[in-house]
Amino acid sequence: MIATPKPDLVTVNVDGKEIAVPKGTNVIEAARLVGVDVPYYCYHPKLSISGNCRMCLIEMGMPAVDPATKAPIMDPATGKQKINWIPRPQIGCATNASPGLHIRTNTPQIKDCREGVMEFLLVNHPLDCPICDQAGECKLQEQSTGYGRGYSRFIEHKNVKPKRTQLGPRVTLDDERCILCSRCIRFCKEVAKDDVLGFVDRGSYSTLTCYPGKALANNYSLNTVDICPVGALTSTDFRFKMRVWFLKQTNSIDTESSVGANTVVWSREGVIYRITPRQNDGVNDTWMPDSGRDLYKIVRANDRLAVIKVNGADASLDEAVNAAGRLLQSAAGAVAVIGSGRSSVEEQFLTRKLADALGTSTQLVSRVGQGDGLLISADRNPNVRGALVTGLIKDLPTAKLTSLGAAIDAGKVKAVVVVGEDLAAAGLSATQMAKVAIVYLGTHANATSTAARVVIPTLTVFEKSGTFVNQQFRIQKYLKAVPGVAGAQDDLPVLARLVAAVGGPILAGELHALWRTLAAEIAALAPISFATLPEAGLLLDGTPYAAGPFVETESLHFNPAAKPAVTT
Amino acid sequence: MKLKPETLRRIDEVIPHYPVKRSATLPLLHLIQEDAGYISSEAVEWVAAKLELQPINVLEVVTFYPMFRQKPIGRRHIKVCRTLSCALMGGYKTCESFEKEFNTPRGEVSADGEVTIEFVECLASCGTAPVVMIDDDLHEKVDCAKAKQLSDQIKAESKKR
């Protein structure tokens, strides 16, 4: 009756619908493929199976065969092979697809099972949804609506447990809401490799606890908040700030390293409230580092630049562009351009065009830290590979701009265009910076913006759209989540106007139009347009650069092609 | 961690009985409680290090089983049964008389550090209820009078020491 379509695929039957799935797929995933929802709490696709919530109970059967002859036993009523149903329900998460497996999820027995499990889970659950941060994205809430009995028979007193335990610097635990699914424990043990969480005591007194004297302080602790199916683990930063259903979700990229973890930025009325990971099985699975979730705070930082300045006086954009154009043209032949590994691919392309128009080459500033082997790589610039692909740089950047300093001292450089970098941090002295005319495009105030003749404030990654090329040479796009702060200018039109002001070609300052130029001029990007770039990104051919002394070491879903340059 | 050399020897002997070290958690905790009388947090960490686990893994086990103690008890442990047969036959009264004799509430250590009195569940001698277990010795049909007699015996033994 059931033929195996491919050697590694097995056909299973879910609620009468047949589907071929890879052997070993569990029943929850197989059912998802035919559009059947099997509810669960403890199961998580990226963690080990523990099977302790009992919510995914299903009825399971196998085609009947004669024990002696192994001949199929046919059912005369239907003319099909008889199915031997197991009388007791099985858990779906720990049941793997095998040839001919039959699953029923819609029988009265399964309905009873789910109601029973829901009732037990709700016995000691405080039902404080009106003040709970998880409300609106709570599995318990959704599934008690979908599969619960709708009213409570429990008249006894509920358990009292700690309501606001600080598990670590970023995670607050409400033990009463915990349904003991153990996802957080498994995450800490299996992914973060920081096994500090566990259940103490027994039965309805079971309590999620961090080992006394230790803290859930690893840089991935907030992922436990994401995977908590209820409101037990909450982010201390986001706690009681905003109802999730008011928030707009925008896809973005974590800019703190060249891993390029996929994220979602949650905002309302131009204010960002939190950043969570977005699943990308080729990059970050469903995780992201805690440090990347704090980055939205740069948008409203006190040192944010918001006024265009020319020679220290407020100016309009026209005046600033004209002033910069005159300044750079008067220093023609003695201009340096400092690009940034934090700029998007499009900005780096325009920076290159600017350097081309000025007849100079470009340098980047590298930022090297310690890779954590998971989702933070050693290269703390998100887009150094984008600069290689766009031809902004030929060699990998160095941490200090010593050659630029020497050129300034020798009088060979009279003007410097700086895009989003701080020359002081890159090793230039105040006297060296005073010797040259600086045109600065950047988001935040620093020594360079103070010393600059022309300052044009620009947008942070949350206020504009663009693309980054991560350590795998995967080009990924991020979208504008909130409008730019008043006074800040969009990088692309500013760069395009600067290119024109110094006598370069007229280029589009609008993202989609610019991508047509990018696709036409850069062979590696030829098949891509911004609008059609998939959510999961697109792998570019990295082989032309494979010999480069990249600093990244092995991390999640990444193996360096060449040996890392810096072995520390 | 100060354990007797004999306990340490038995601990090293029991670990290779199991295919993975983790499985030796329970036997190790039993041996340590037998030696030290309770499982201190220091002992939890010692066992974790010994079995290449994290302390939280051991703490989970210690808190799961009510018979693992996390605090020291008296030199003598008086366990009074309170399950149905003993309760009907006056187990609660027996317990109260022990408490009065030693002037110590249930679950606490007496001022001289001599005894701890606790209720326990069935000691499997319902026919001779109420029963009391003092350390490893079972005492049957312990009414108030016999409780007094047992208490006096304990007091006399402690004086001798």
C-alpha cells in the first residue's frame, strides 16, 4: 500500500494524509508538514528530546503483518492493509517516522489526553496573564484556548513559589508560572555549555533554580527567555515595558560580529523595545548572543549626532555637501578615504565610488576580539567581506591606520573622508588629525567628529535598510525598523551626492535603484536584487578570497576555509 | 570535605560499578550521608567534581529524595511512624512524648546535639503499631510509657559518653 518514494524517505500517514518525510523525522515535524498541529511545550527542534510535558500525545499504529509469514493482513472492509493501533497514546516528539507509521491526532482519546495535560499544567499556574510579559506569545495561553477544557475544576489553593528570582544579570524568573518543561536547562547544558540551571525538590514543589552561588550569566542567557513557552523566564530589560502585540517586527542582522546572526527588531511608534533571534538554520539556528540584544540602545544614546556641522556651525545638507566637495577637490591627489566594516554593502560600494572619483584607495579599520565559538566571531566588524566583494578594499584591514598617520606626517594627505570610524581609536594622534581636513559621516560623536570640518550625522543599522556579507560570504539583508532620529541623514543619498560633488558619476541614492548599478558592476552580485534577496540570505562565492588571512575561528555553522591569521 | 578513609575507599570502589560515572551519584550520596550525617553544599560540589558533573546535577538529586538531609541532625535519630495504622494506635501521642522528654520540637536538633525527632512514613510493621525507629533499631508498640523508657535509656547512654 505504501511505497517508499526515495531510499532516505519514509511515508507516514497523519490523520489519513500521507506524506514522505526523511527517516527519523519526529511525528511533530511530520505532522507540521501536512498542516496538522501537534501541540507541545518541552520539545524544541534544536534541543534534545526530554518528553516531559506530555502535551504532544498522539495515537500511533503500524500496518499489520502476519507474525509467522510476514504477509500483510488485509482489512476486508476497506481492502487496505489493516492497521494495528497501540491502545495507549504515545508522545509525538519522541516517536520517529518509520515506514508505514500511522498517526491520529484528532480522536476523542487524544482530545481527552490534551485536556487532561492542560488541566494539570494549569493547576498550579497563577493565571496572571494580565500582568505577564509572555501574554500574546504564550504557548500555554494559546494551547489552553485551543486544546484546554475551557473552565477550571480546581478549587484548592495554588502553590506559592518565588515570583521574582534574579537568575542572572539579564534574566528574571517567576517560578509560579514555570511548567517545568526543562527547555532552559537543556539549552544551558547543550548549547551555551554553562550547566547552572536545574529543578530542585519534587512533584508540585519542583522549582527551577540556579545553583546557589552561581548565576545564569553567560552571553546566551536571554535565549532561555525566548524558548520559555510561558512567562517564567523574562528578560529583565524588557520586563513590564510593552505588550508584545503592539510591537512591529522588522527583520534585521546582529552587527556585533561577522557571524551576522539573524534577528527581529520589535518596535512601536519609532521606539525599539527588544531584539530577538530569527531562525536561520544556516547561520544562527534560533539563537543569538545577549550582547547583540542591547545594541538598540545606540539609537537613543546621548552622544548621537543630530546636527549637520560645517566648520563648527550648523549647516544644511546642501551646504555641507558643497563644502565637503570644495574641500576634497582643493586637496585633490592628497585625499584618503577611510571606509568601515560596519557599513552596508551599498554604502561600501558608494564609498568605493567616492574613492575612485578622488583617485585614491580606501582603508578599513579592523576590530578583532576573541571568538566565542558560537555566535560571536573574532572579527567584530559585520561586513569586512562586503568591502572585499564591492572592491572597496583589496587587503584585509588592520587595527591601526599607521600608514595614514605616516602619510599625514609626511604631508602627503591633506584631507580625509571618514565613514563611521574614529581615527583616534584607530591610532591617529590629535596633532595628526589637526593637520588634515576631515569630512566625517557617522552616527555618534567621537574625537573624529569633534576634529572634523564637515560632520554629516547618519543612520544606525535600525534606521535604514541594507545588506551585510557575513563570515560565510552569505549576503543578508536588514530592514529599516524605526525612522531615523531628527537631523540624521540617510547614508546612501549623502554618499551619492558626495560622489557627484567631487566630480564622480551620478549614482542613485535609493537602495533598490542602487542595487541595479551594483548588480551591473559587480559580477558576484549580478543575479541579486535587494527586493528578491531571500530572508535566509544568499551564499556568494568566497573562493576568490579564500586565501585571505581572516581572523575567524570555528563557530556555529562555520568552519574557516584557511587557518585563522591570529592564533591566540 | 573530611571523610573517613574507609568511606573514601568505598567511594572509589563503587564508581567503576557503573557504565557512566554519573550513575554513581546516588551511592556516593548515601556513603557520604552515612559518614557525615548529612549532605553539605561542600559535599554536593565534591561529588560533582568526583563524577565530572556540574554541582546543579547533584543538587537536583539531593533535593528530590526526602531522605537526603541537607542539615546536620542529632547523634540519635528518632523516627516515629505516622502512617495510618500507627496514627490510629497513637503514633502522634508517642511523638509528642518524645518531644516533651527531650524538650525539642520535631525536625530540630536538641540543645545538647543528642537527638532529632521526626515523623516518617510507614516502617512496615503495622501489626505492632505504633512503631519507632531509633537509628537502625526498630521498637514496637511504643506507647507513651515506652517512649519515656526509651528516652531515659538514650539520656543514660549520652551521660555515659
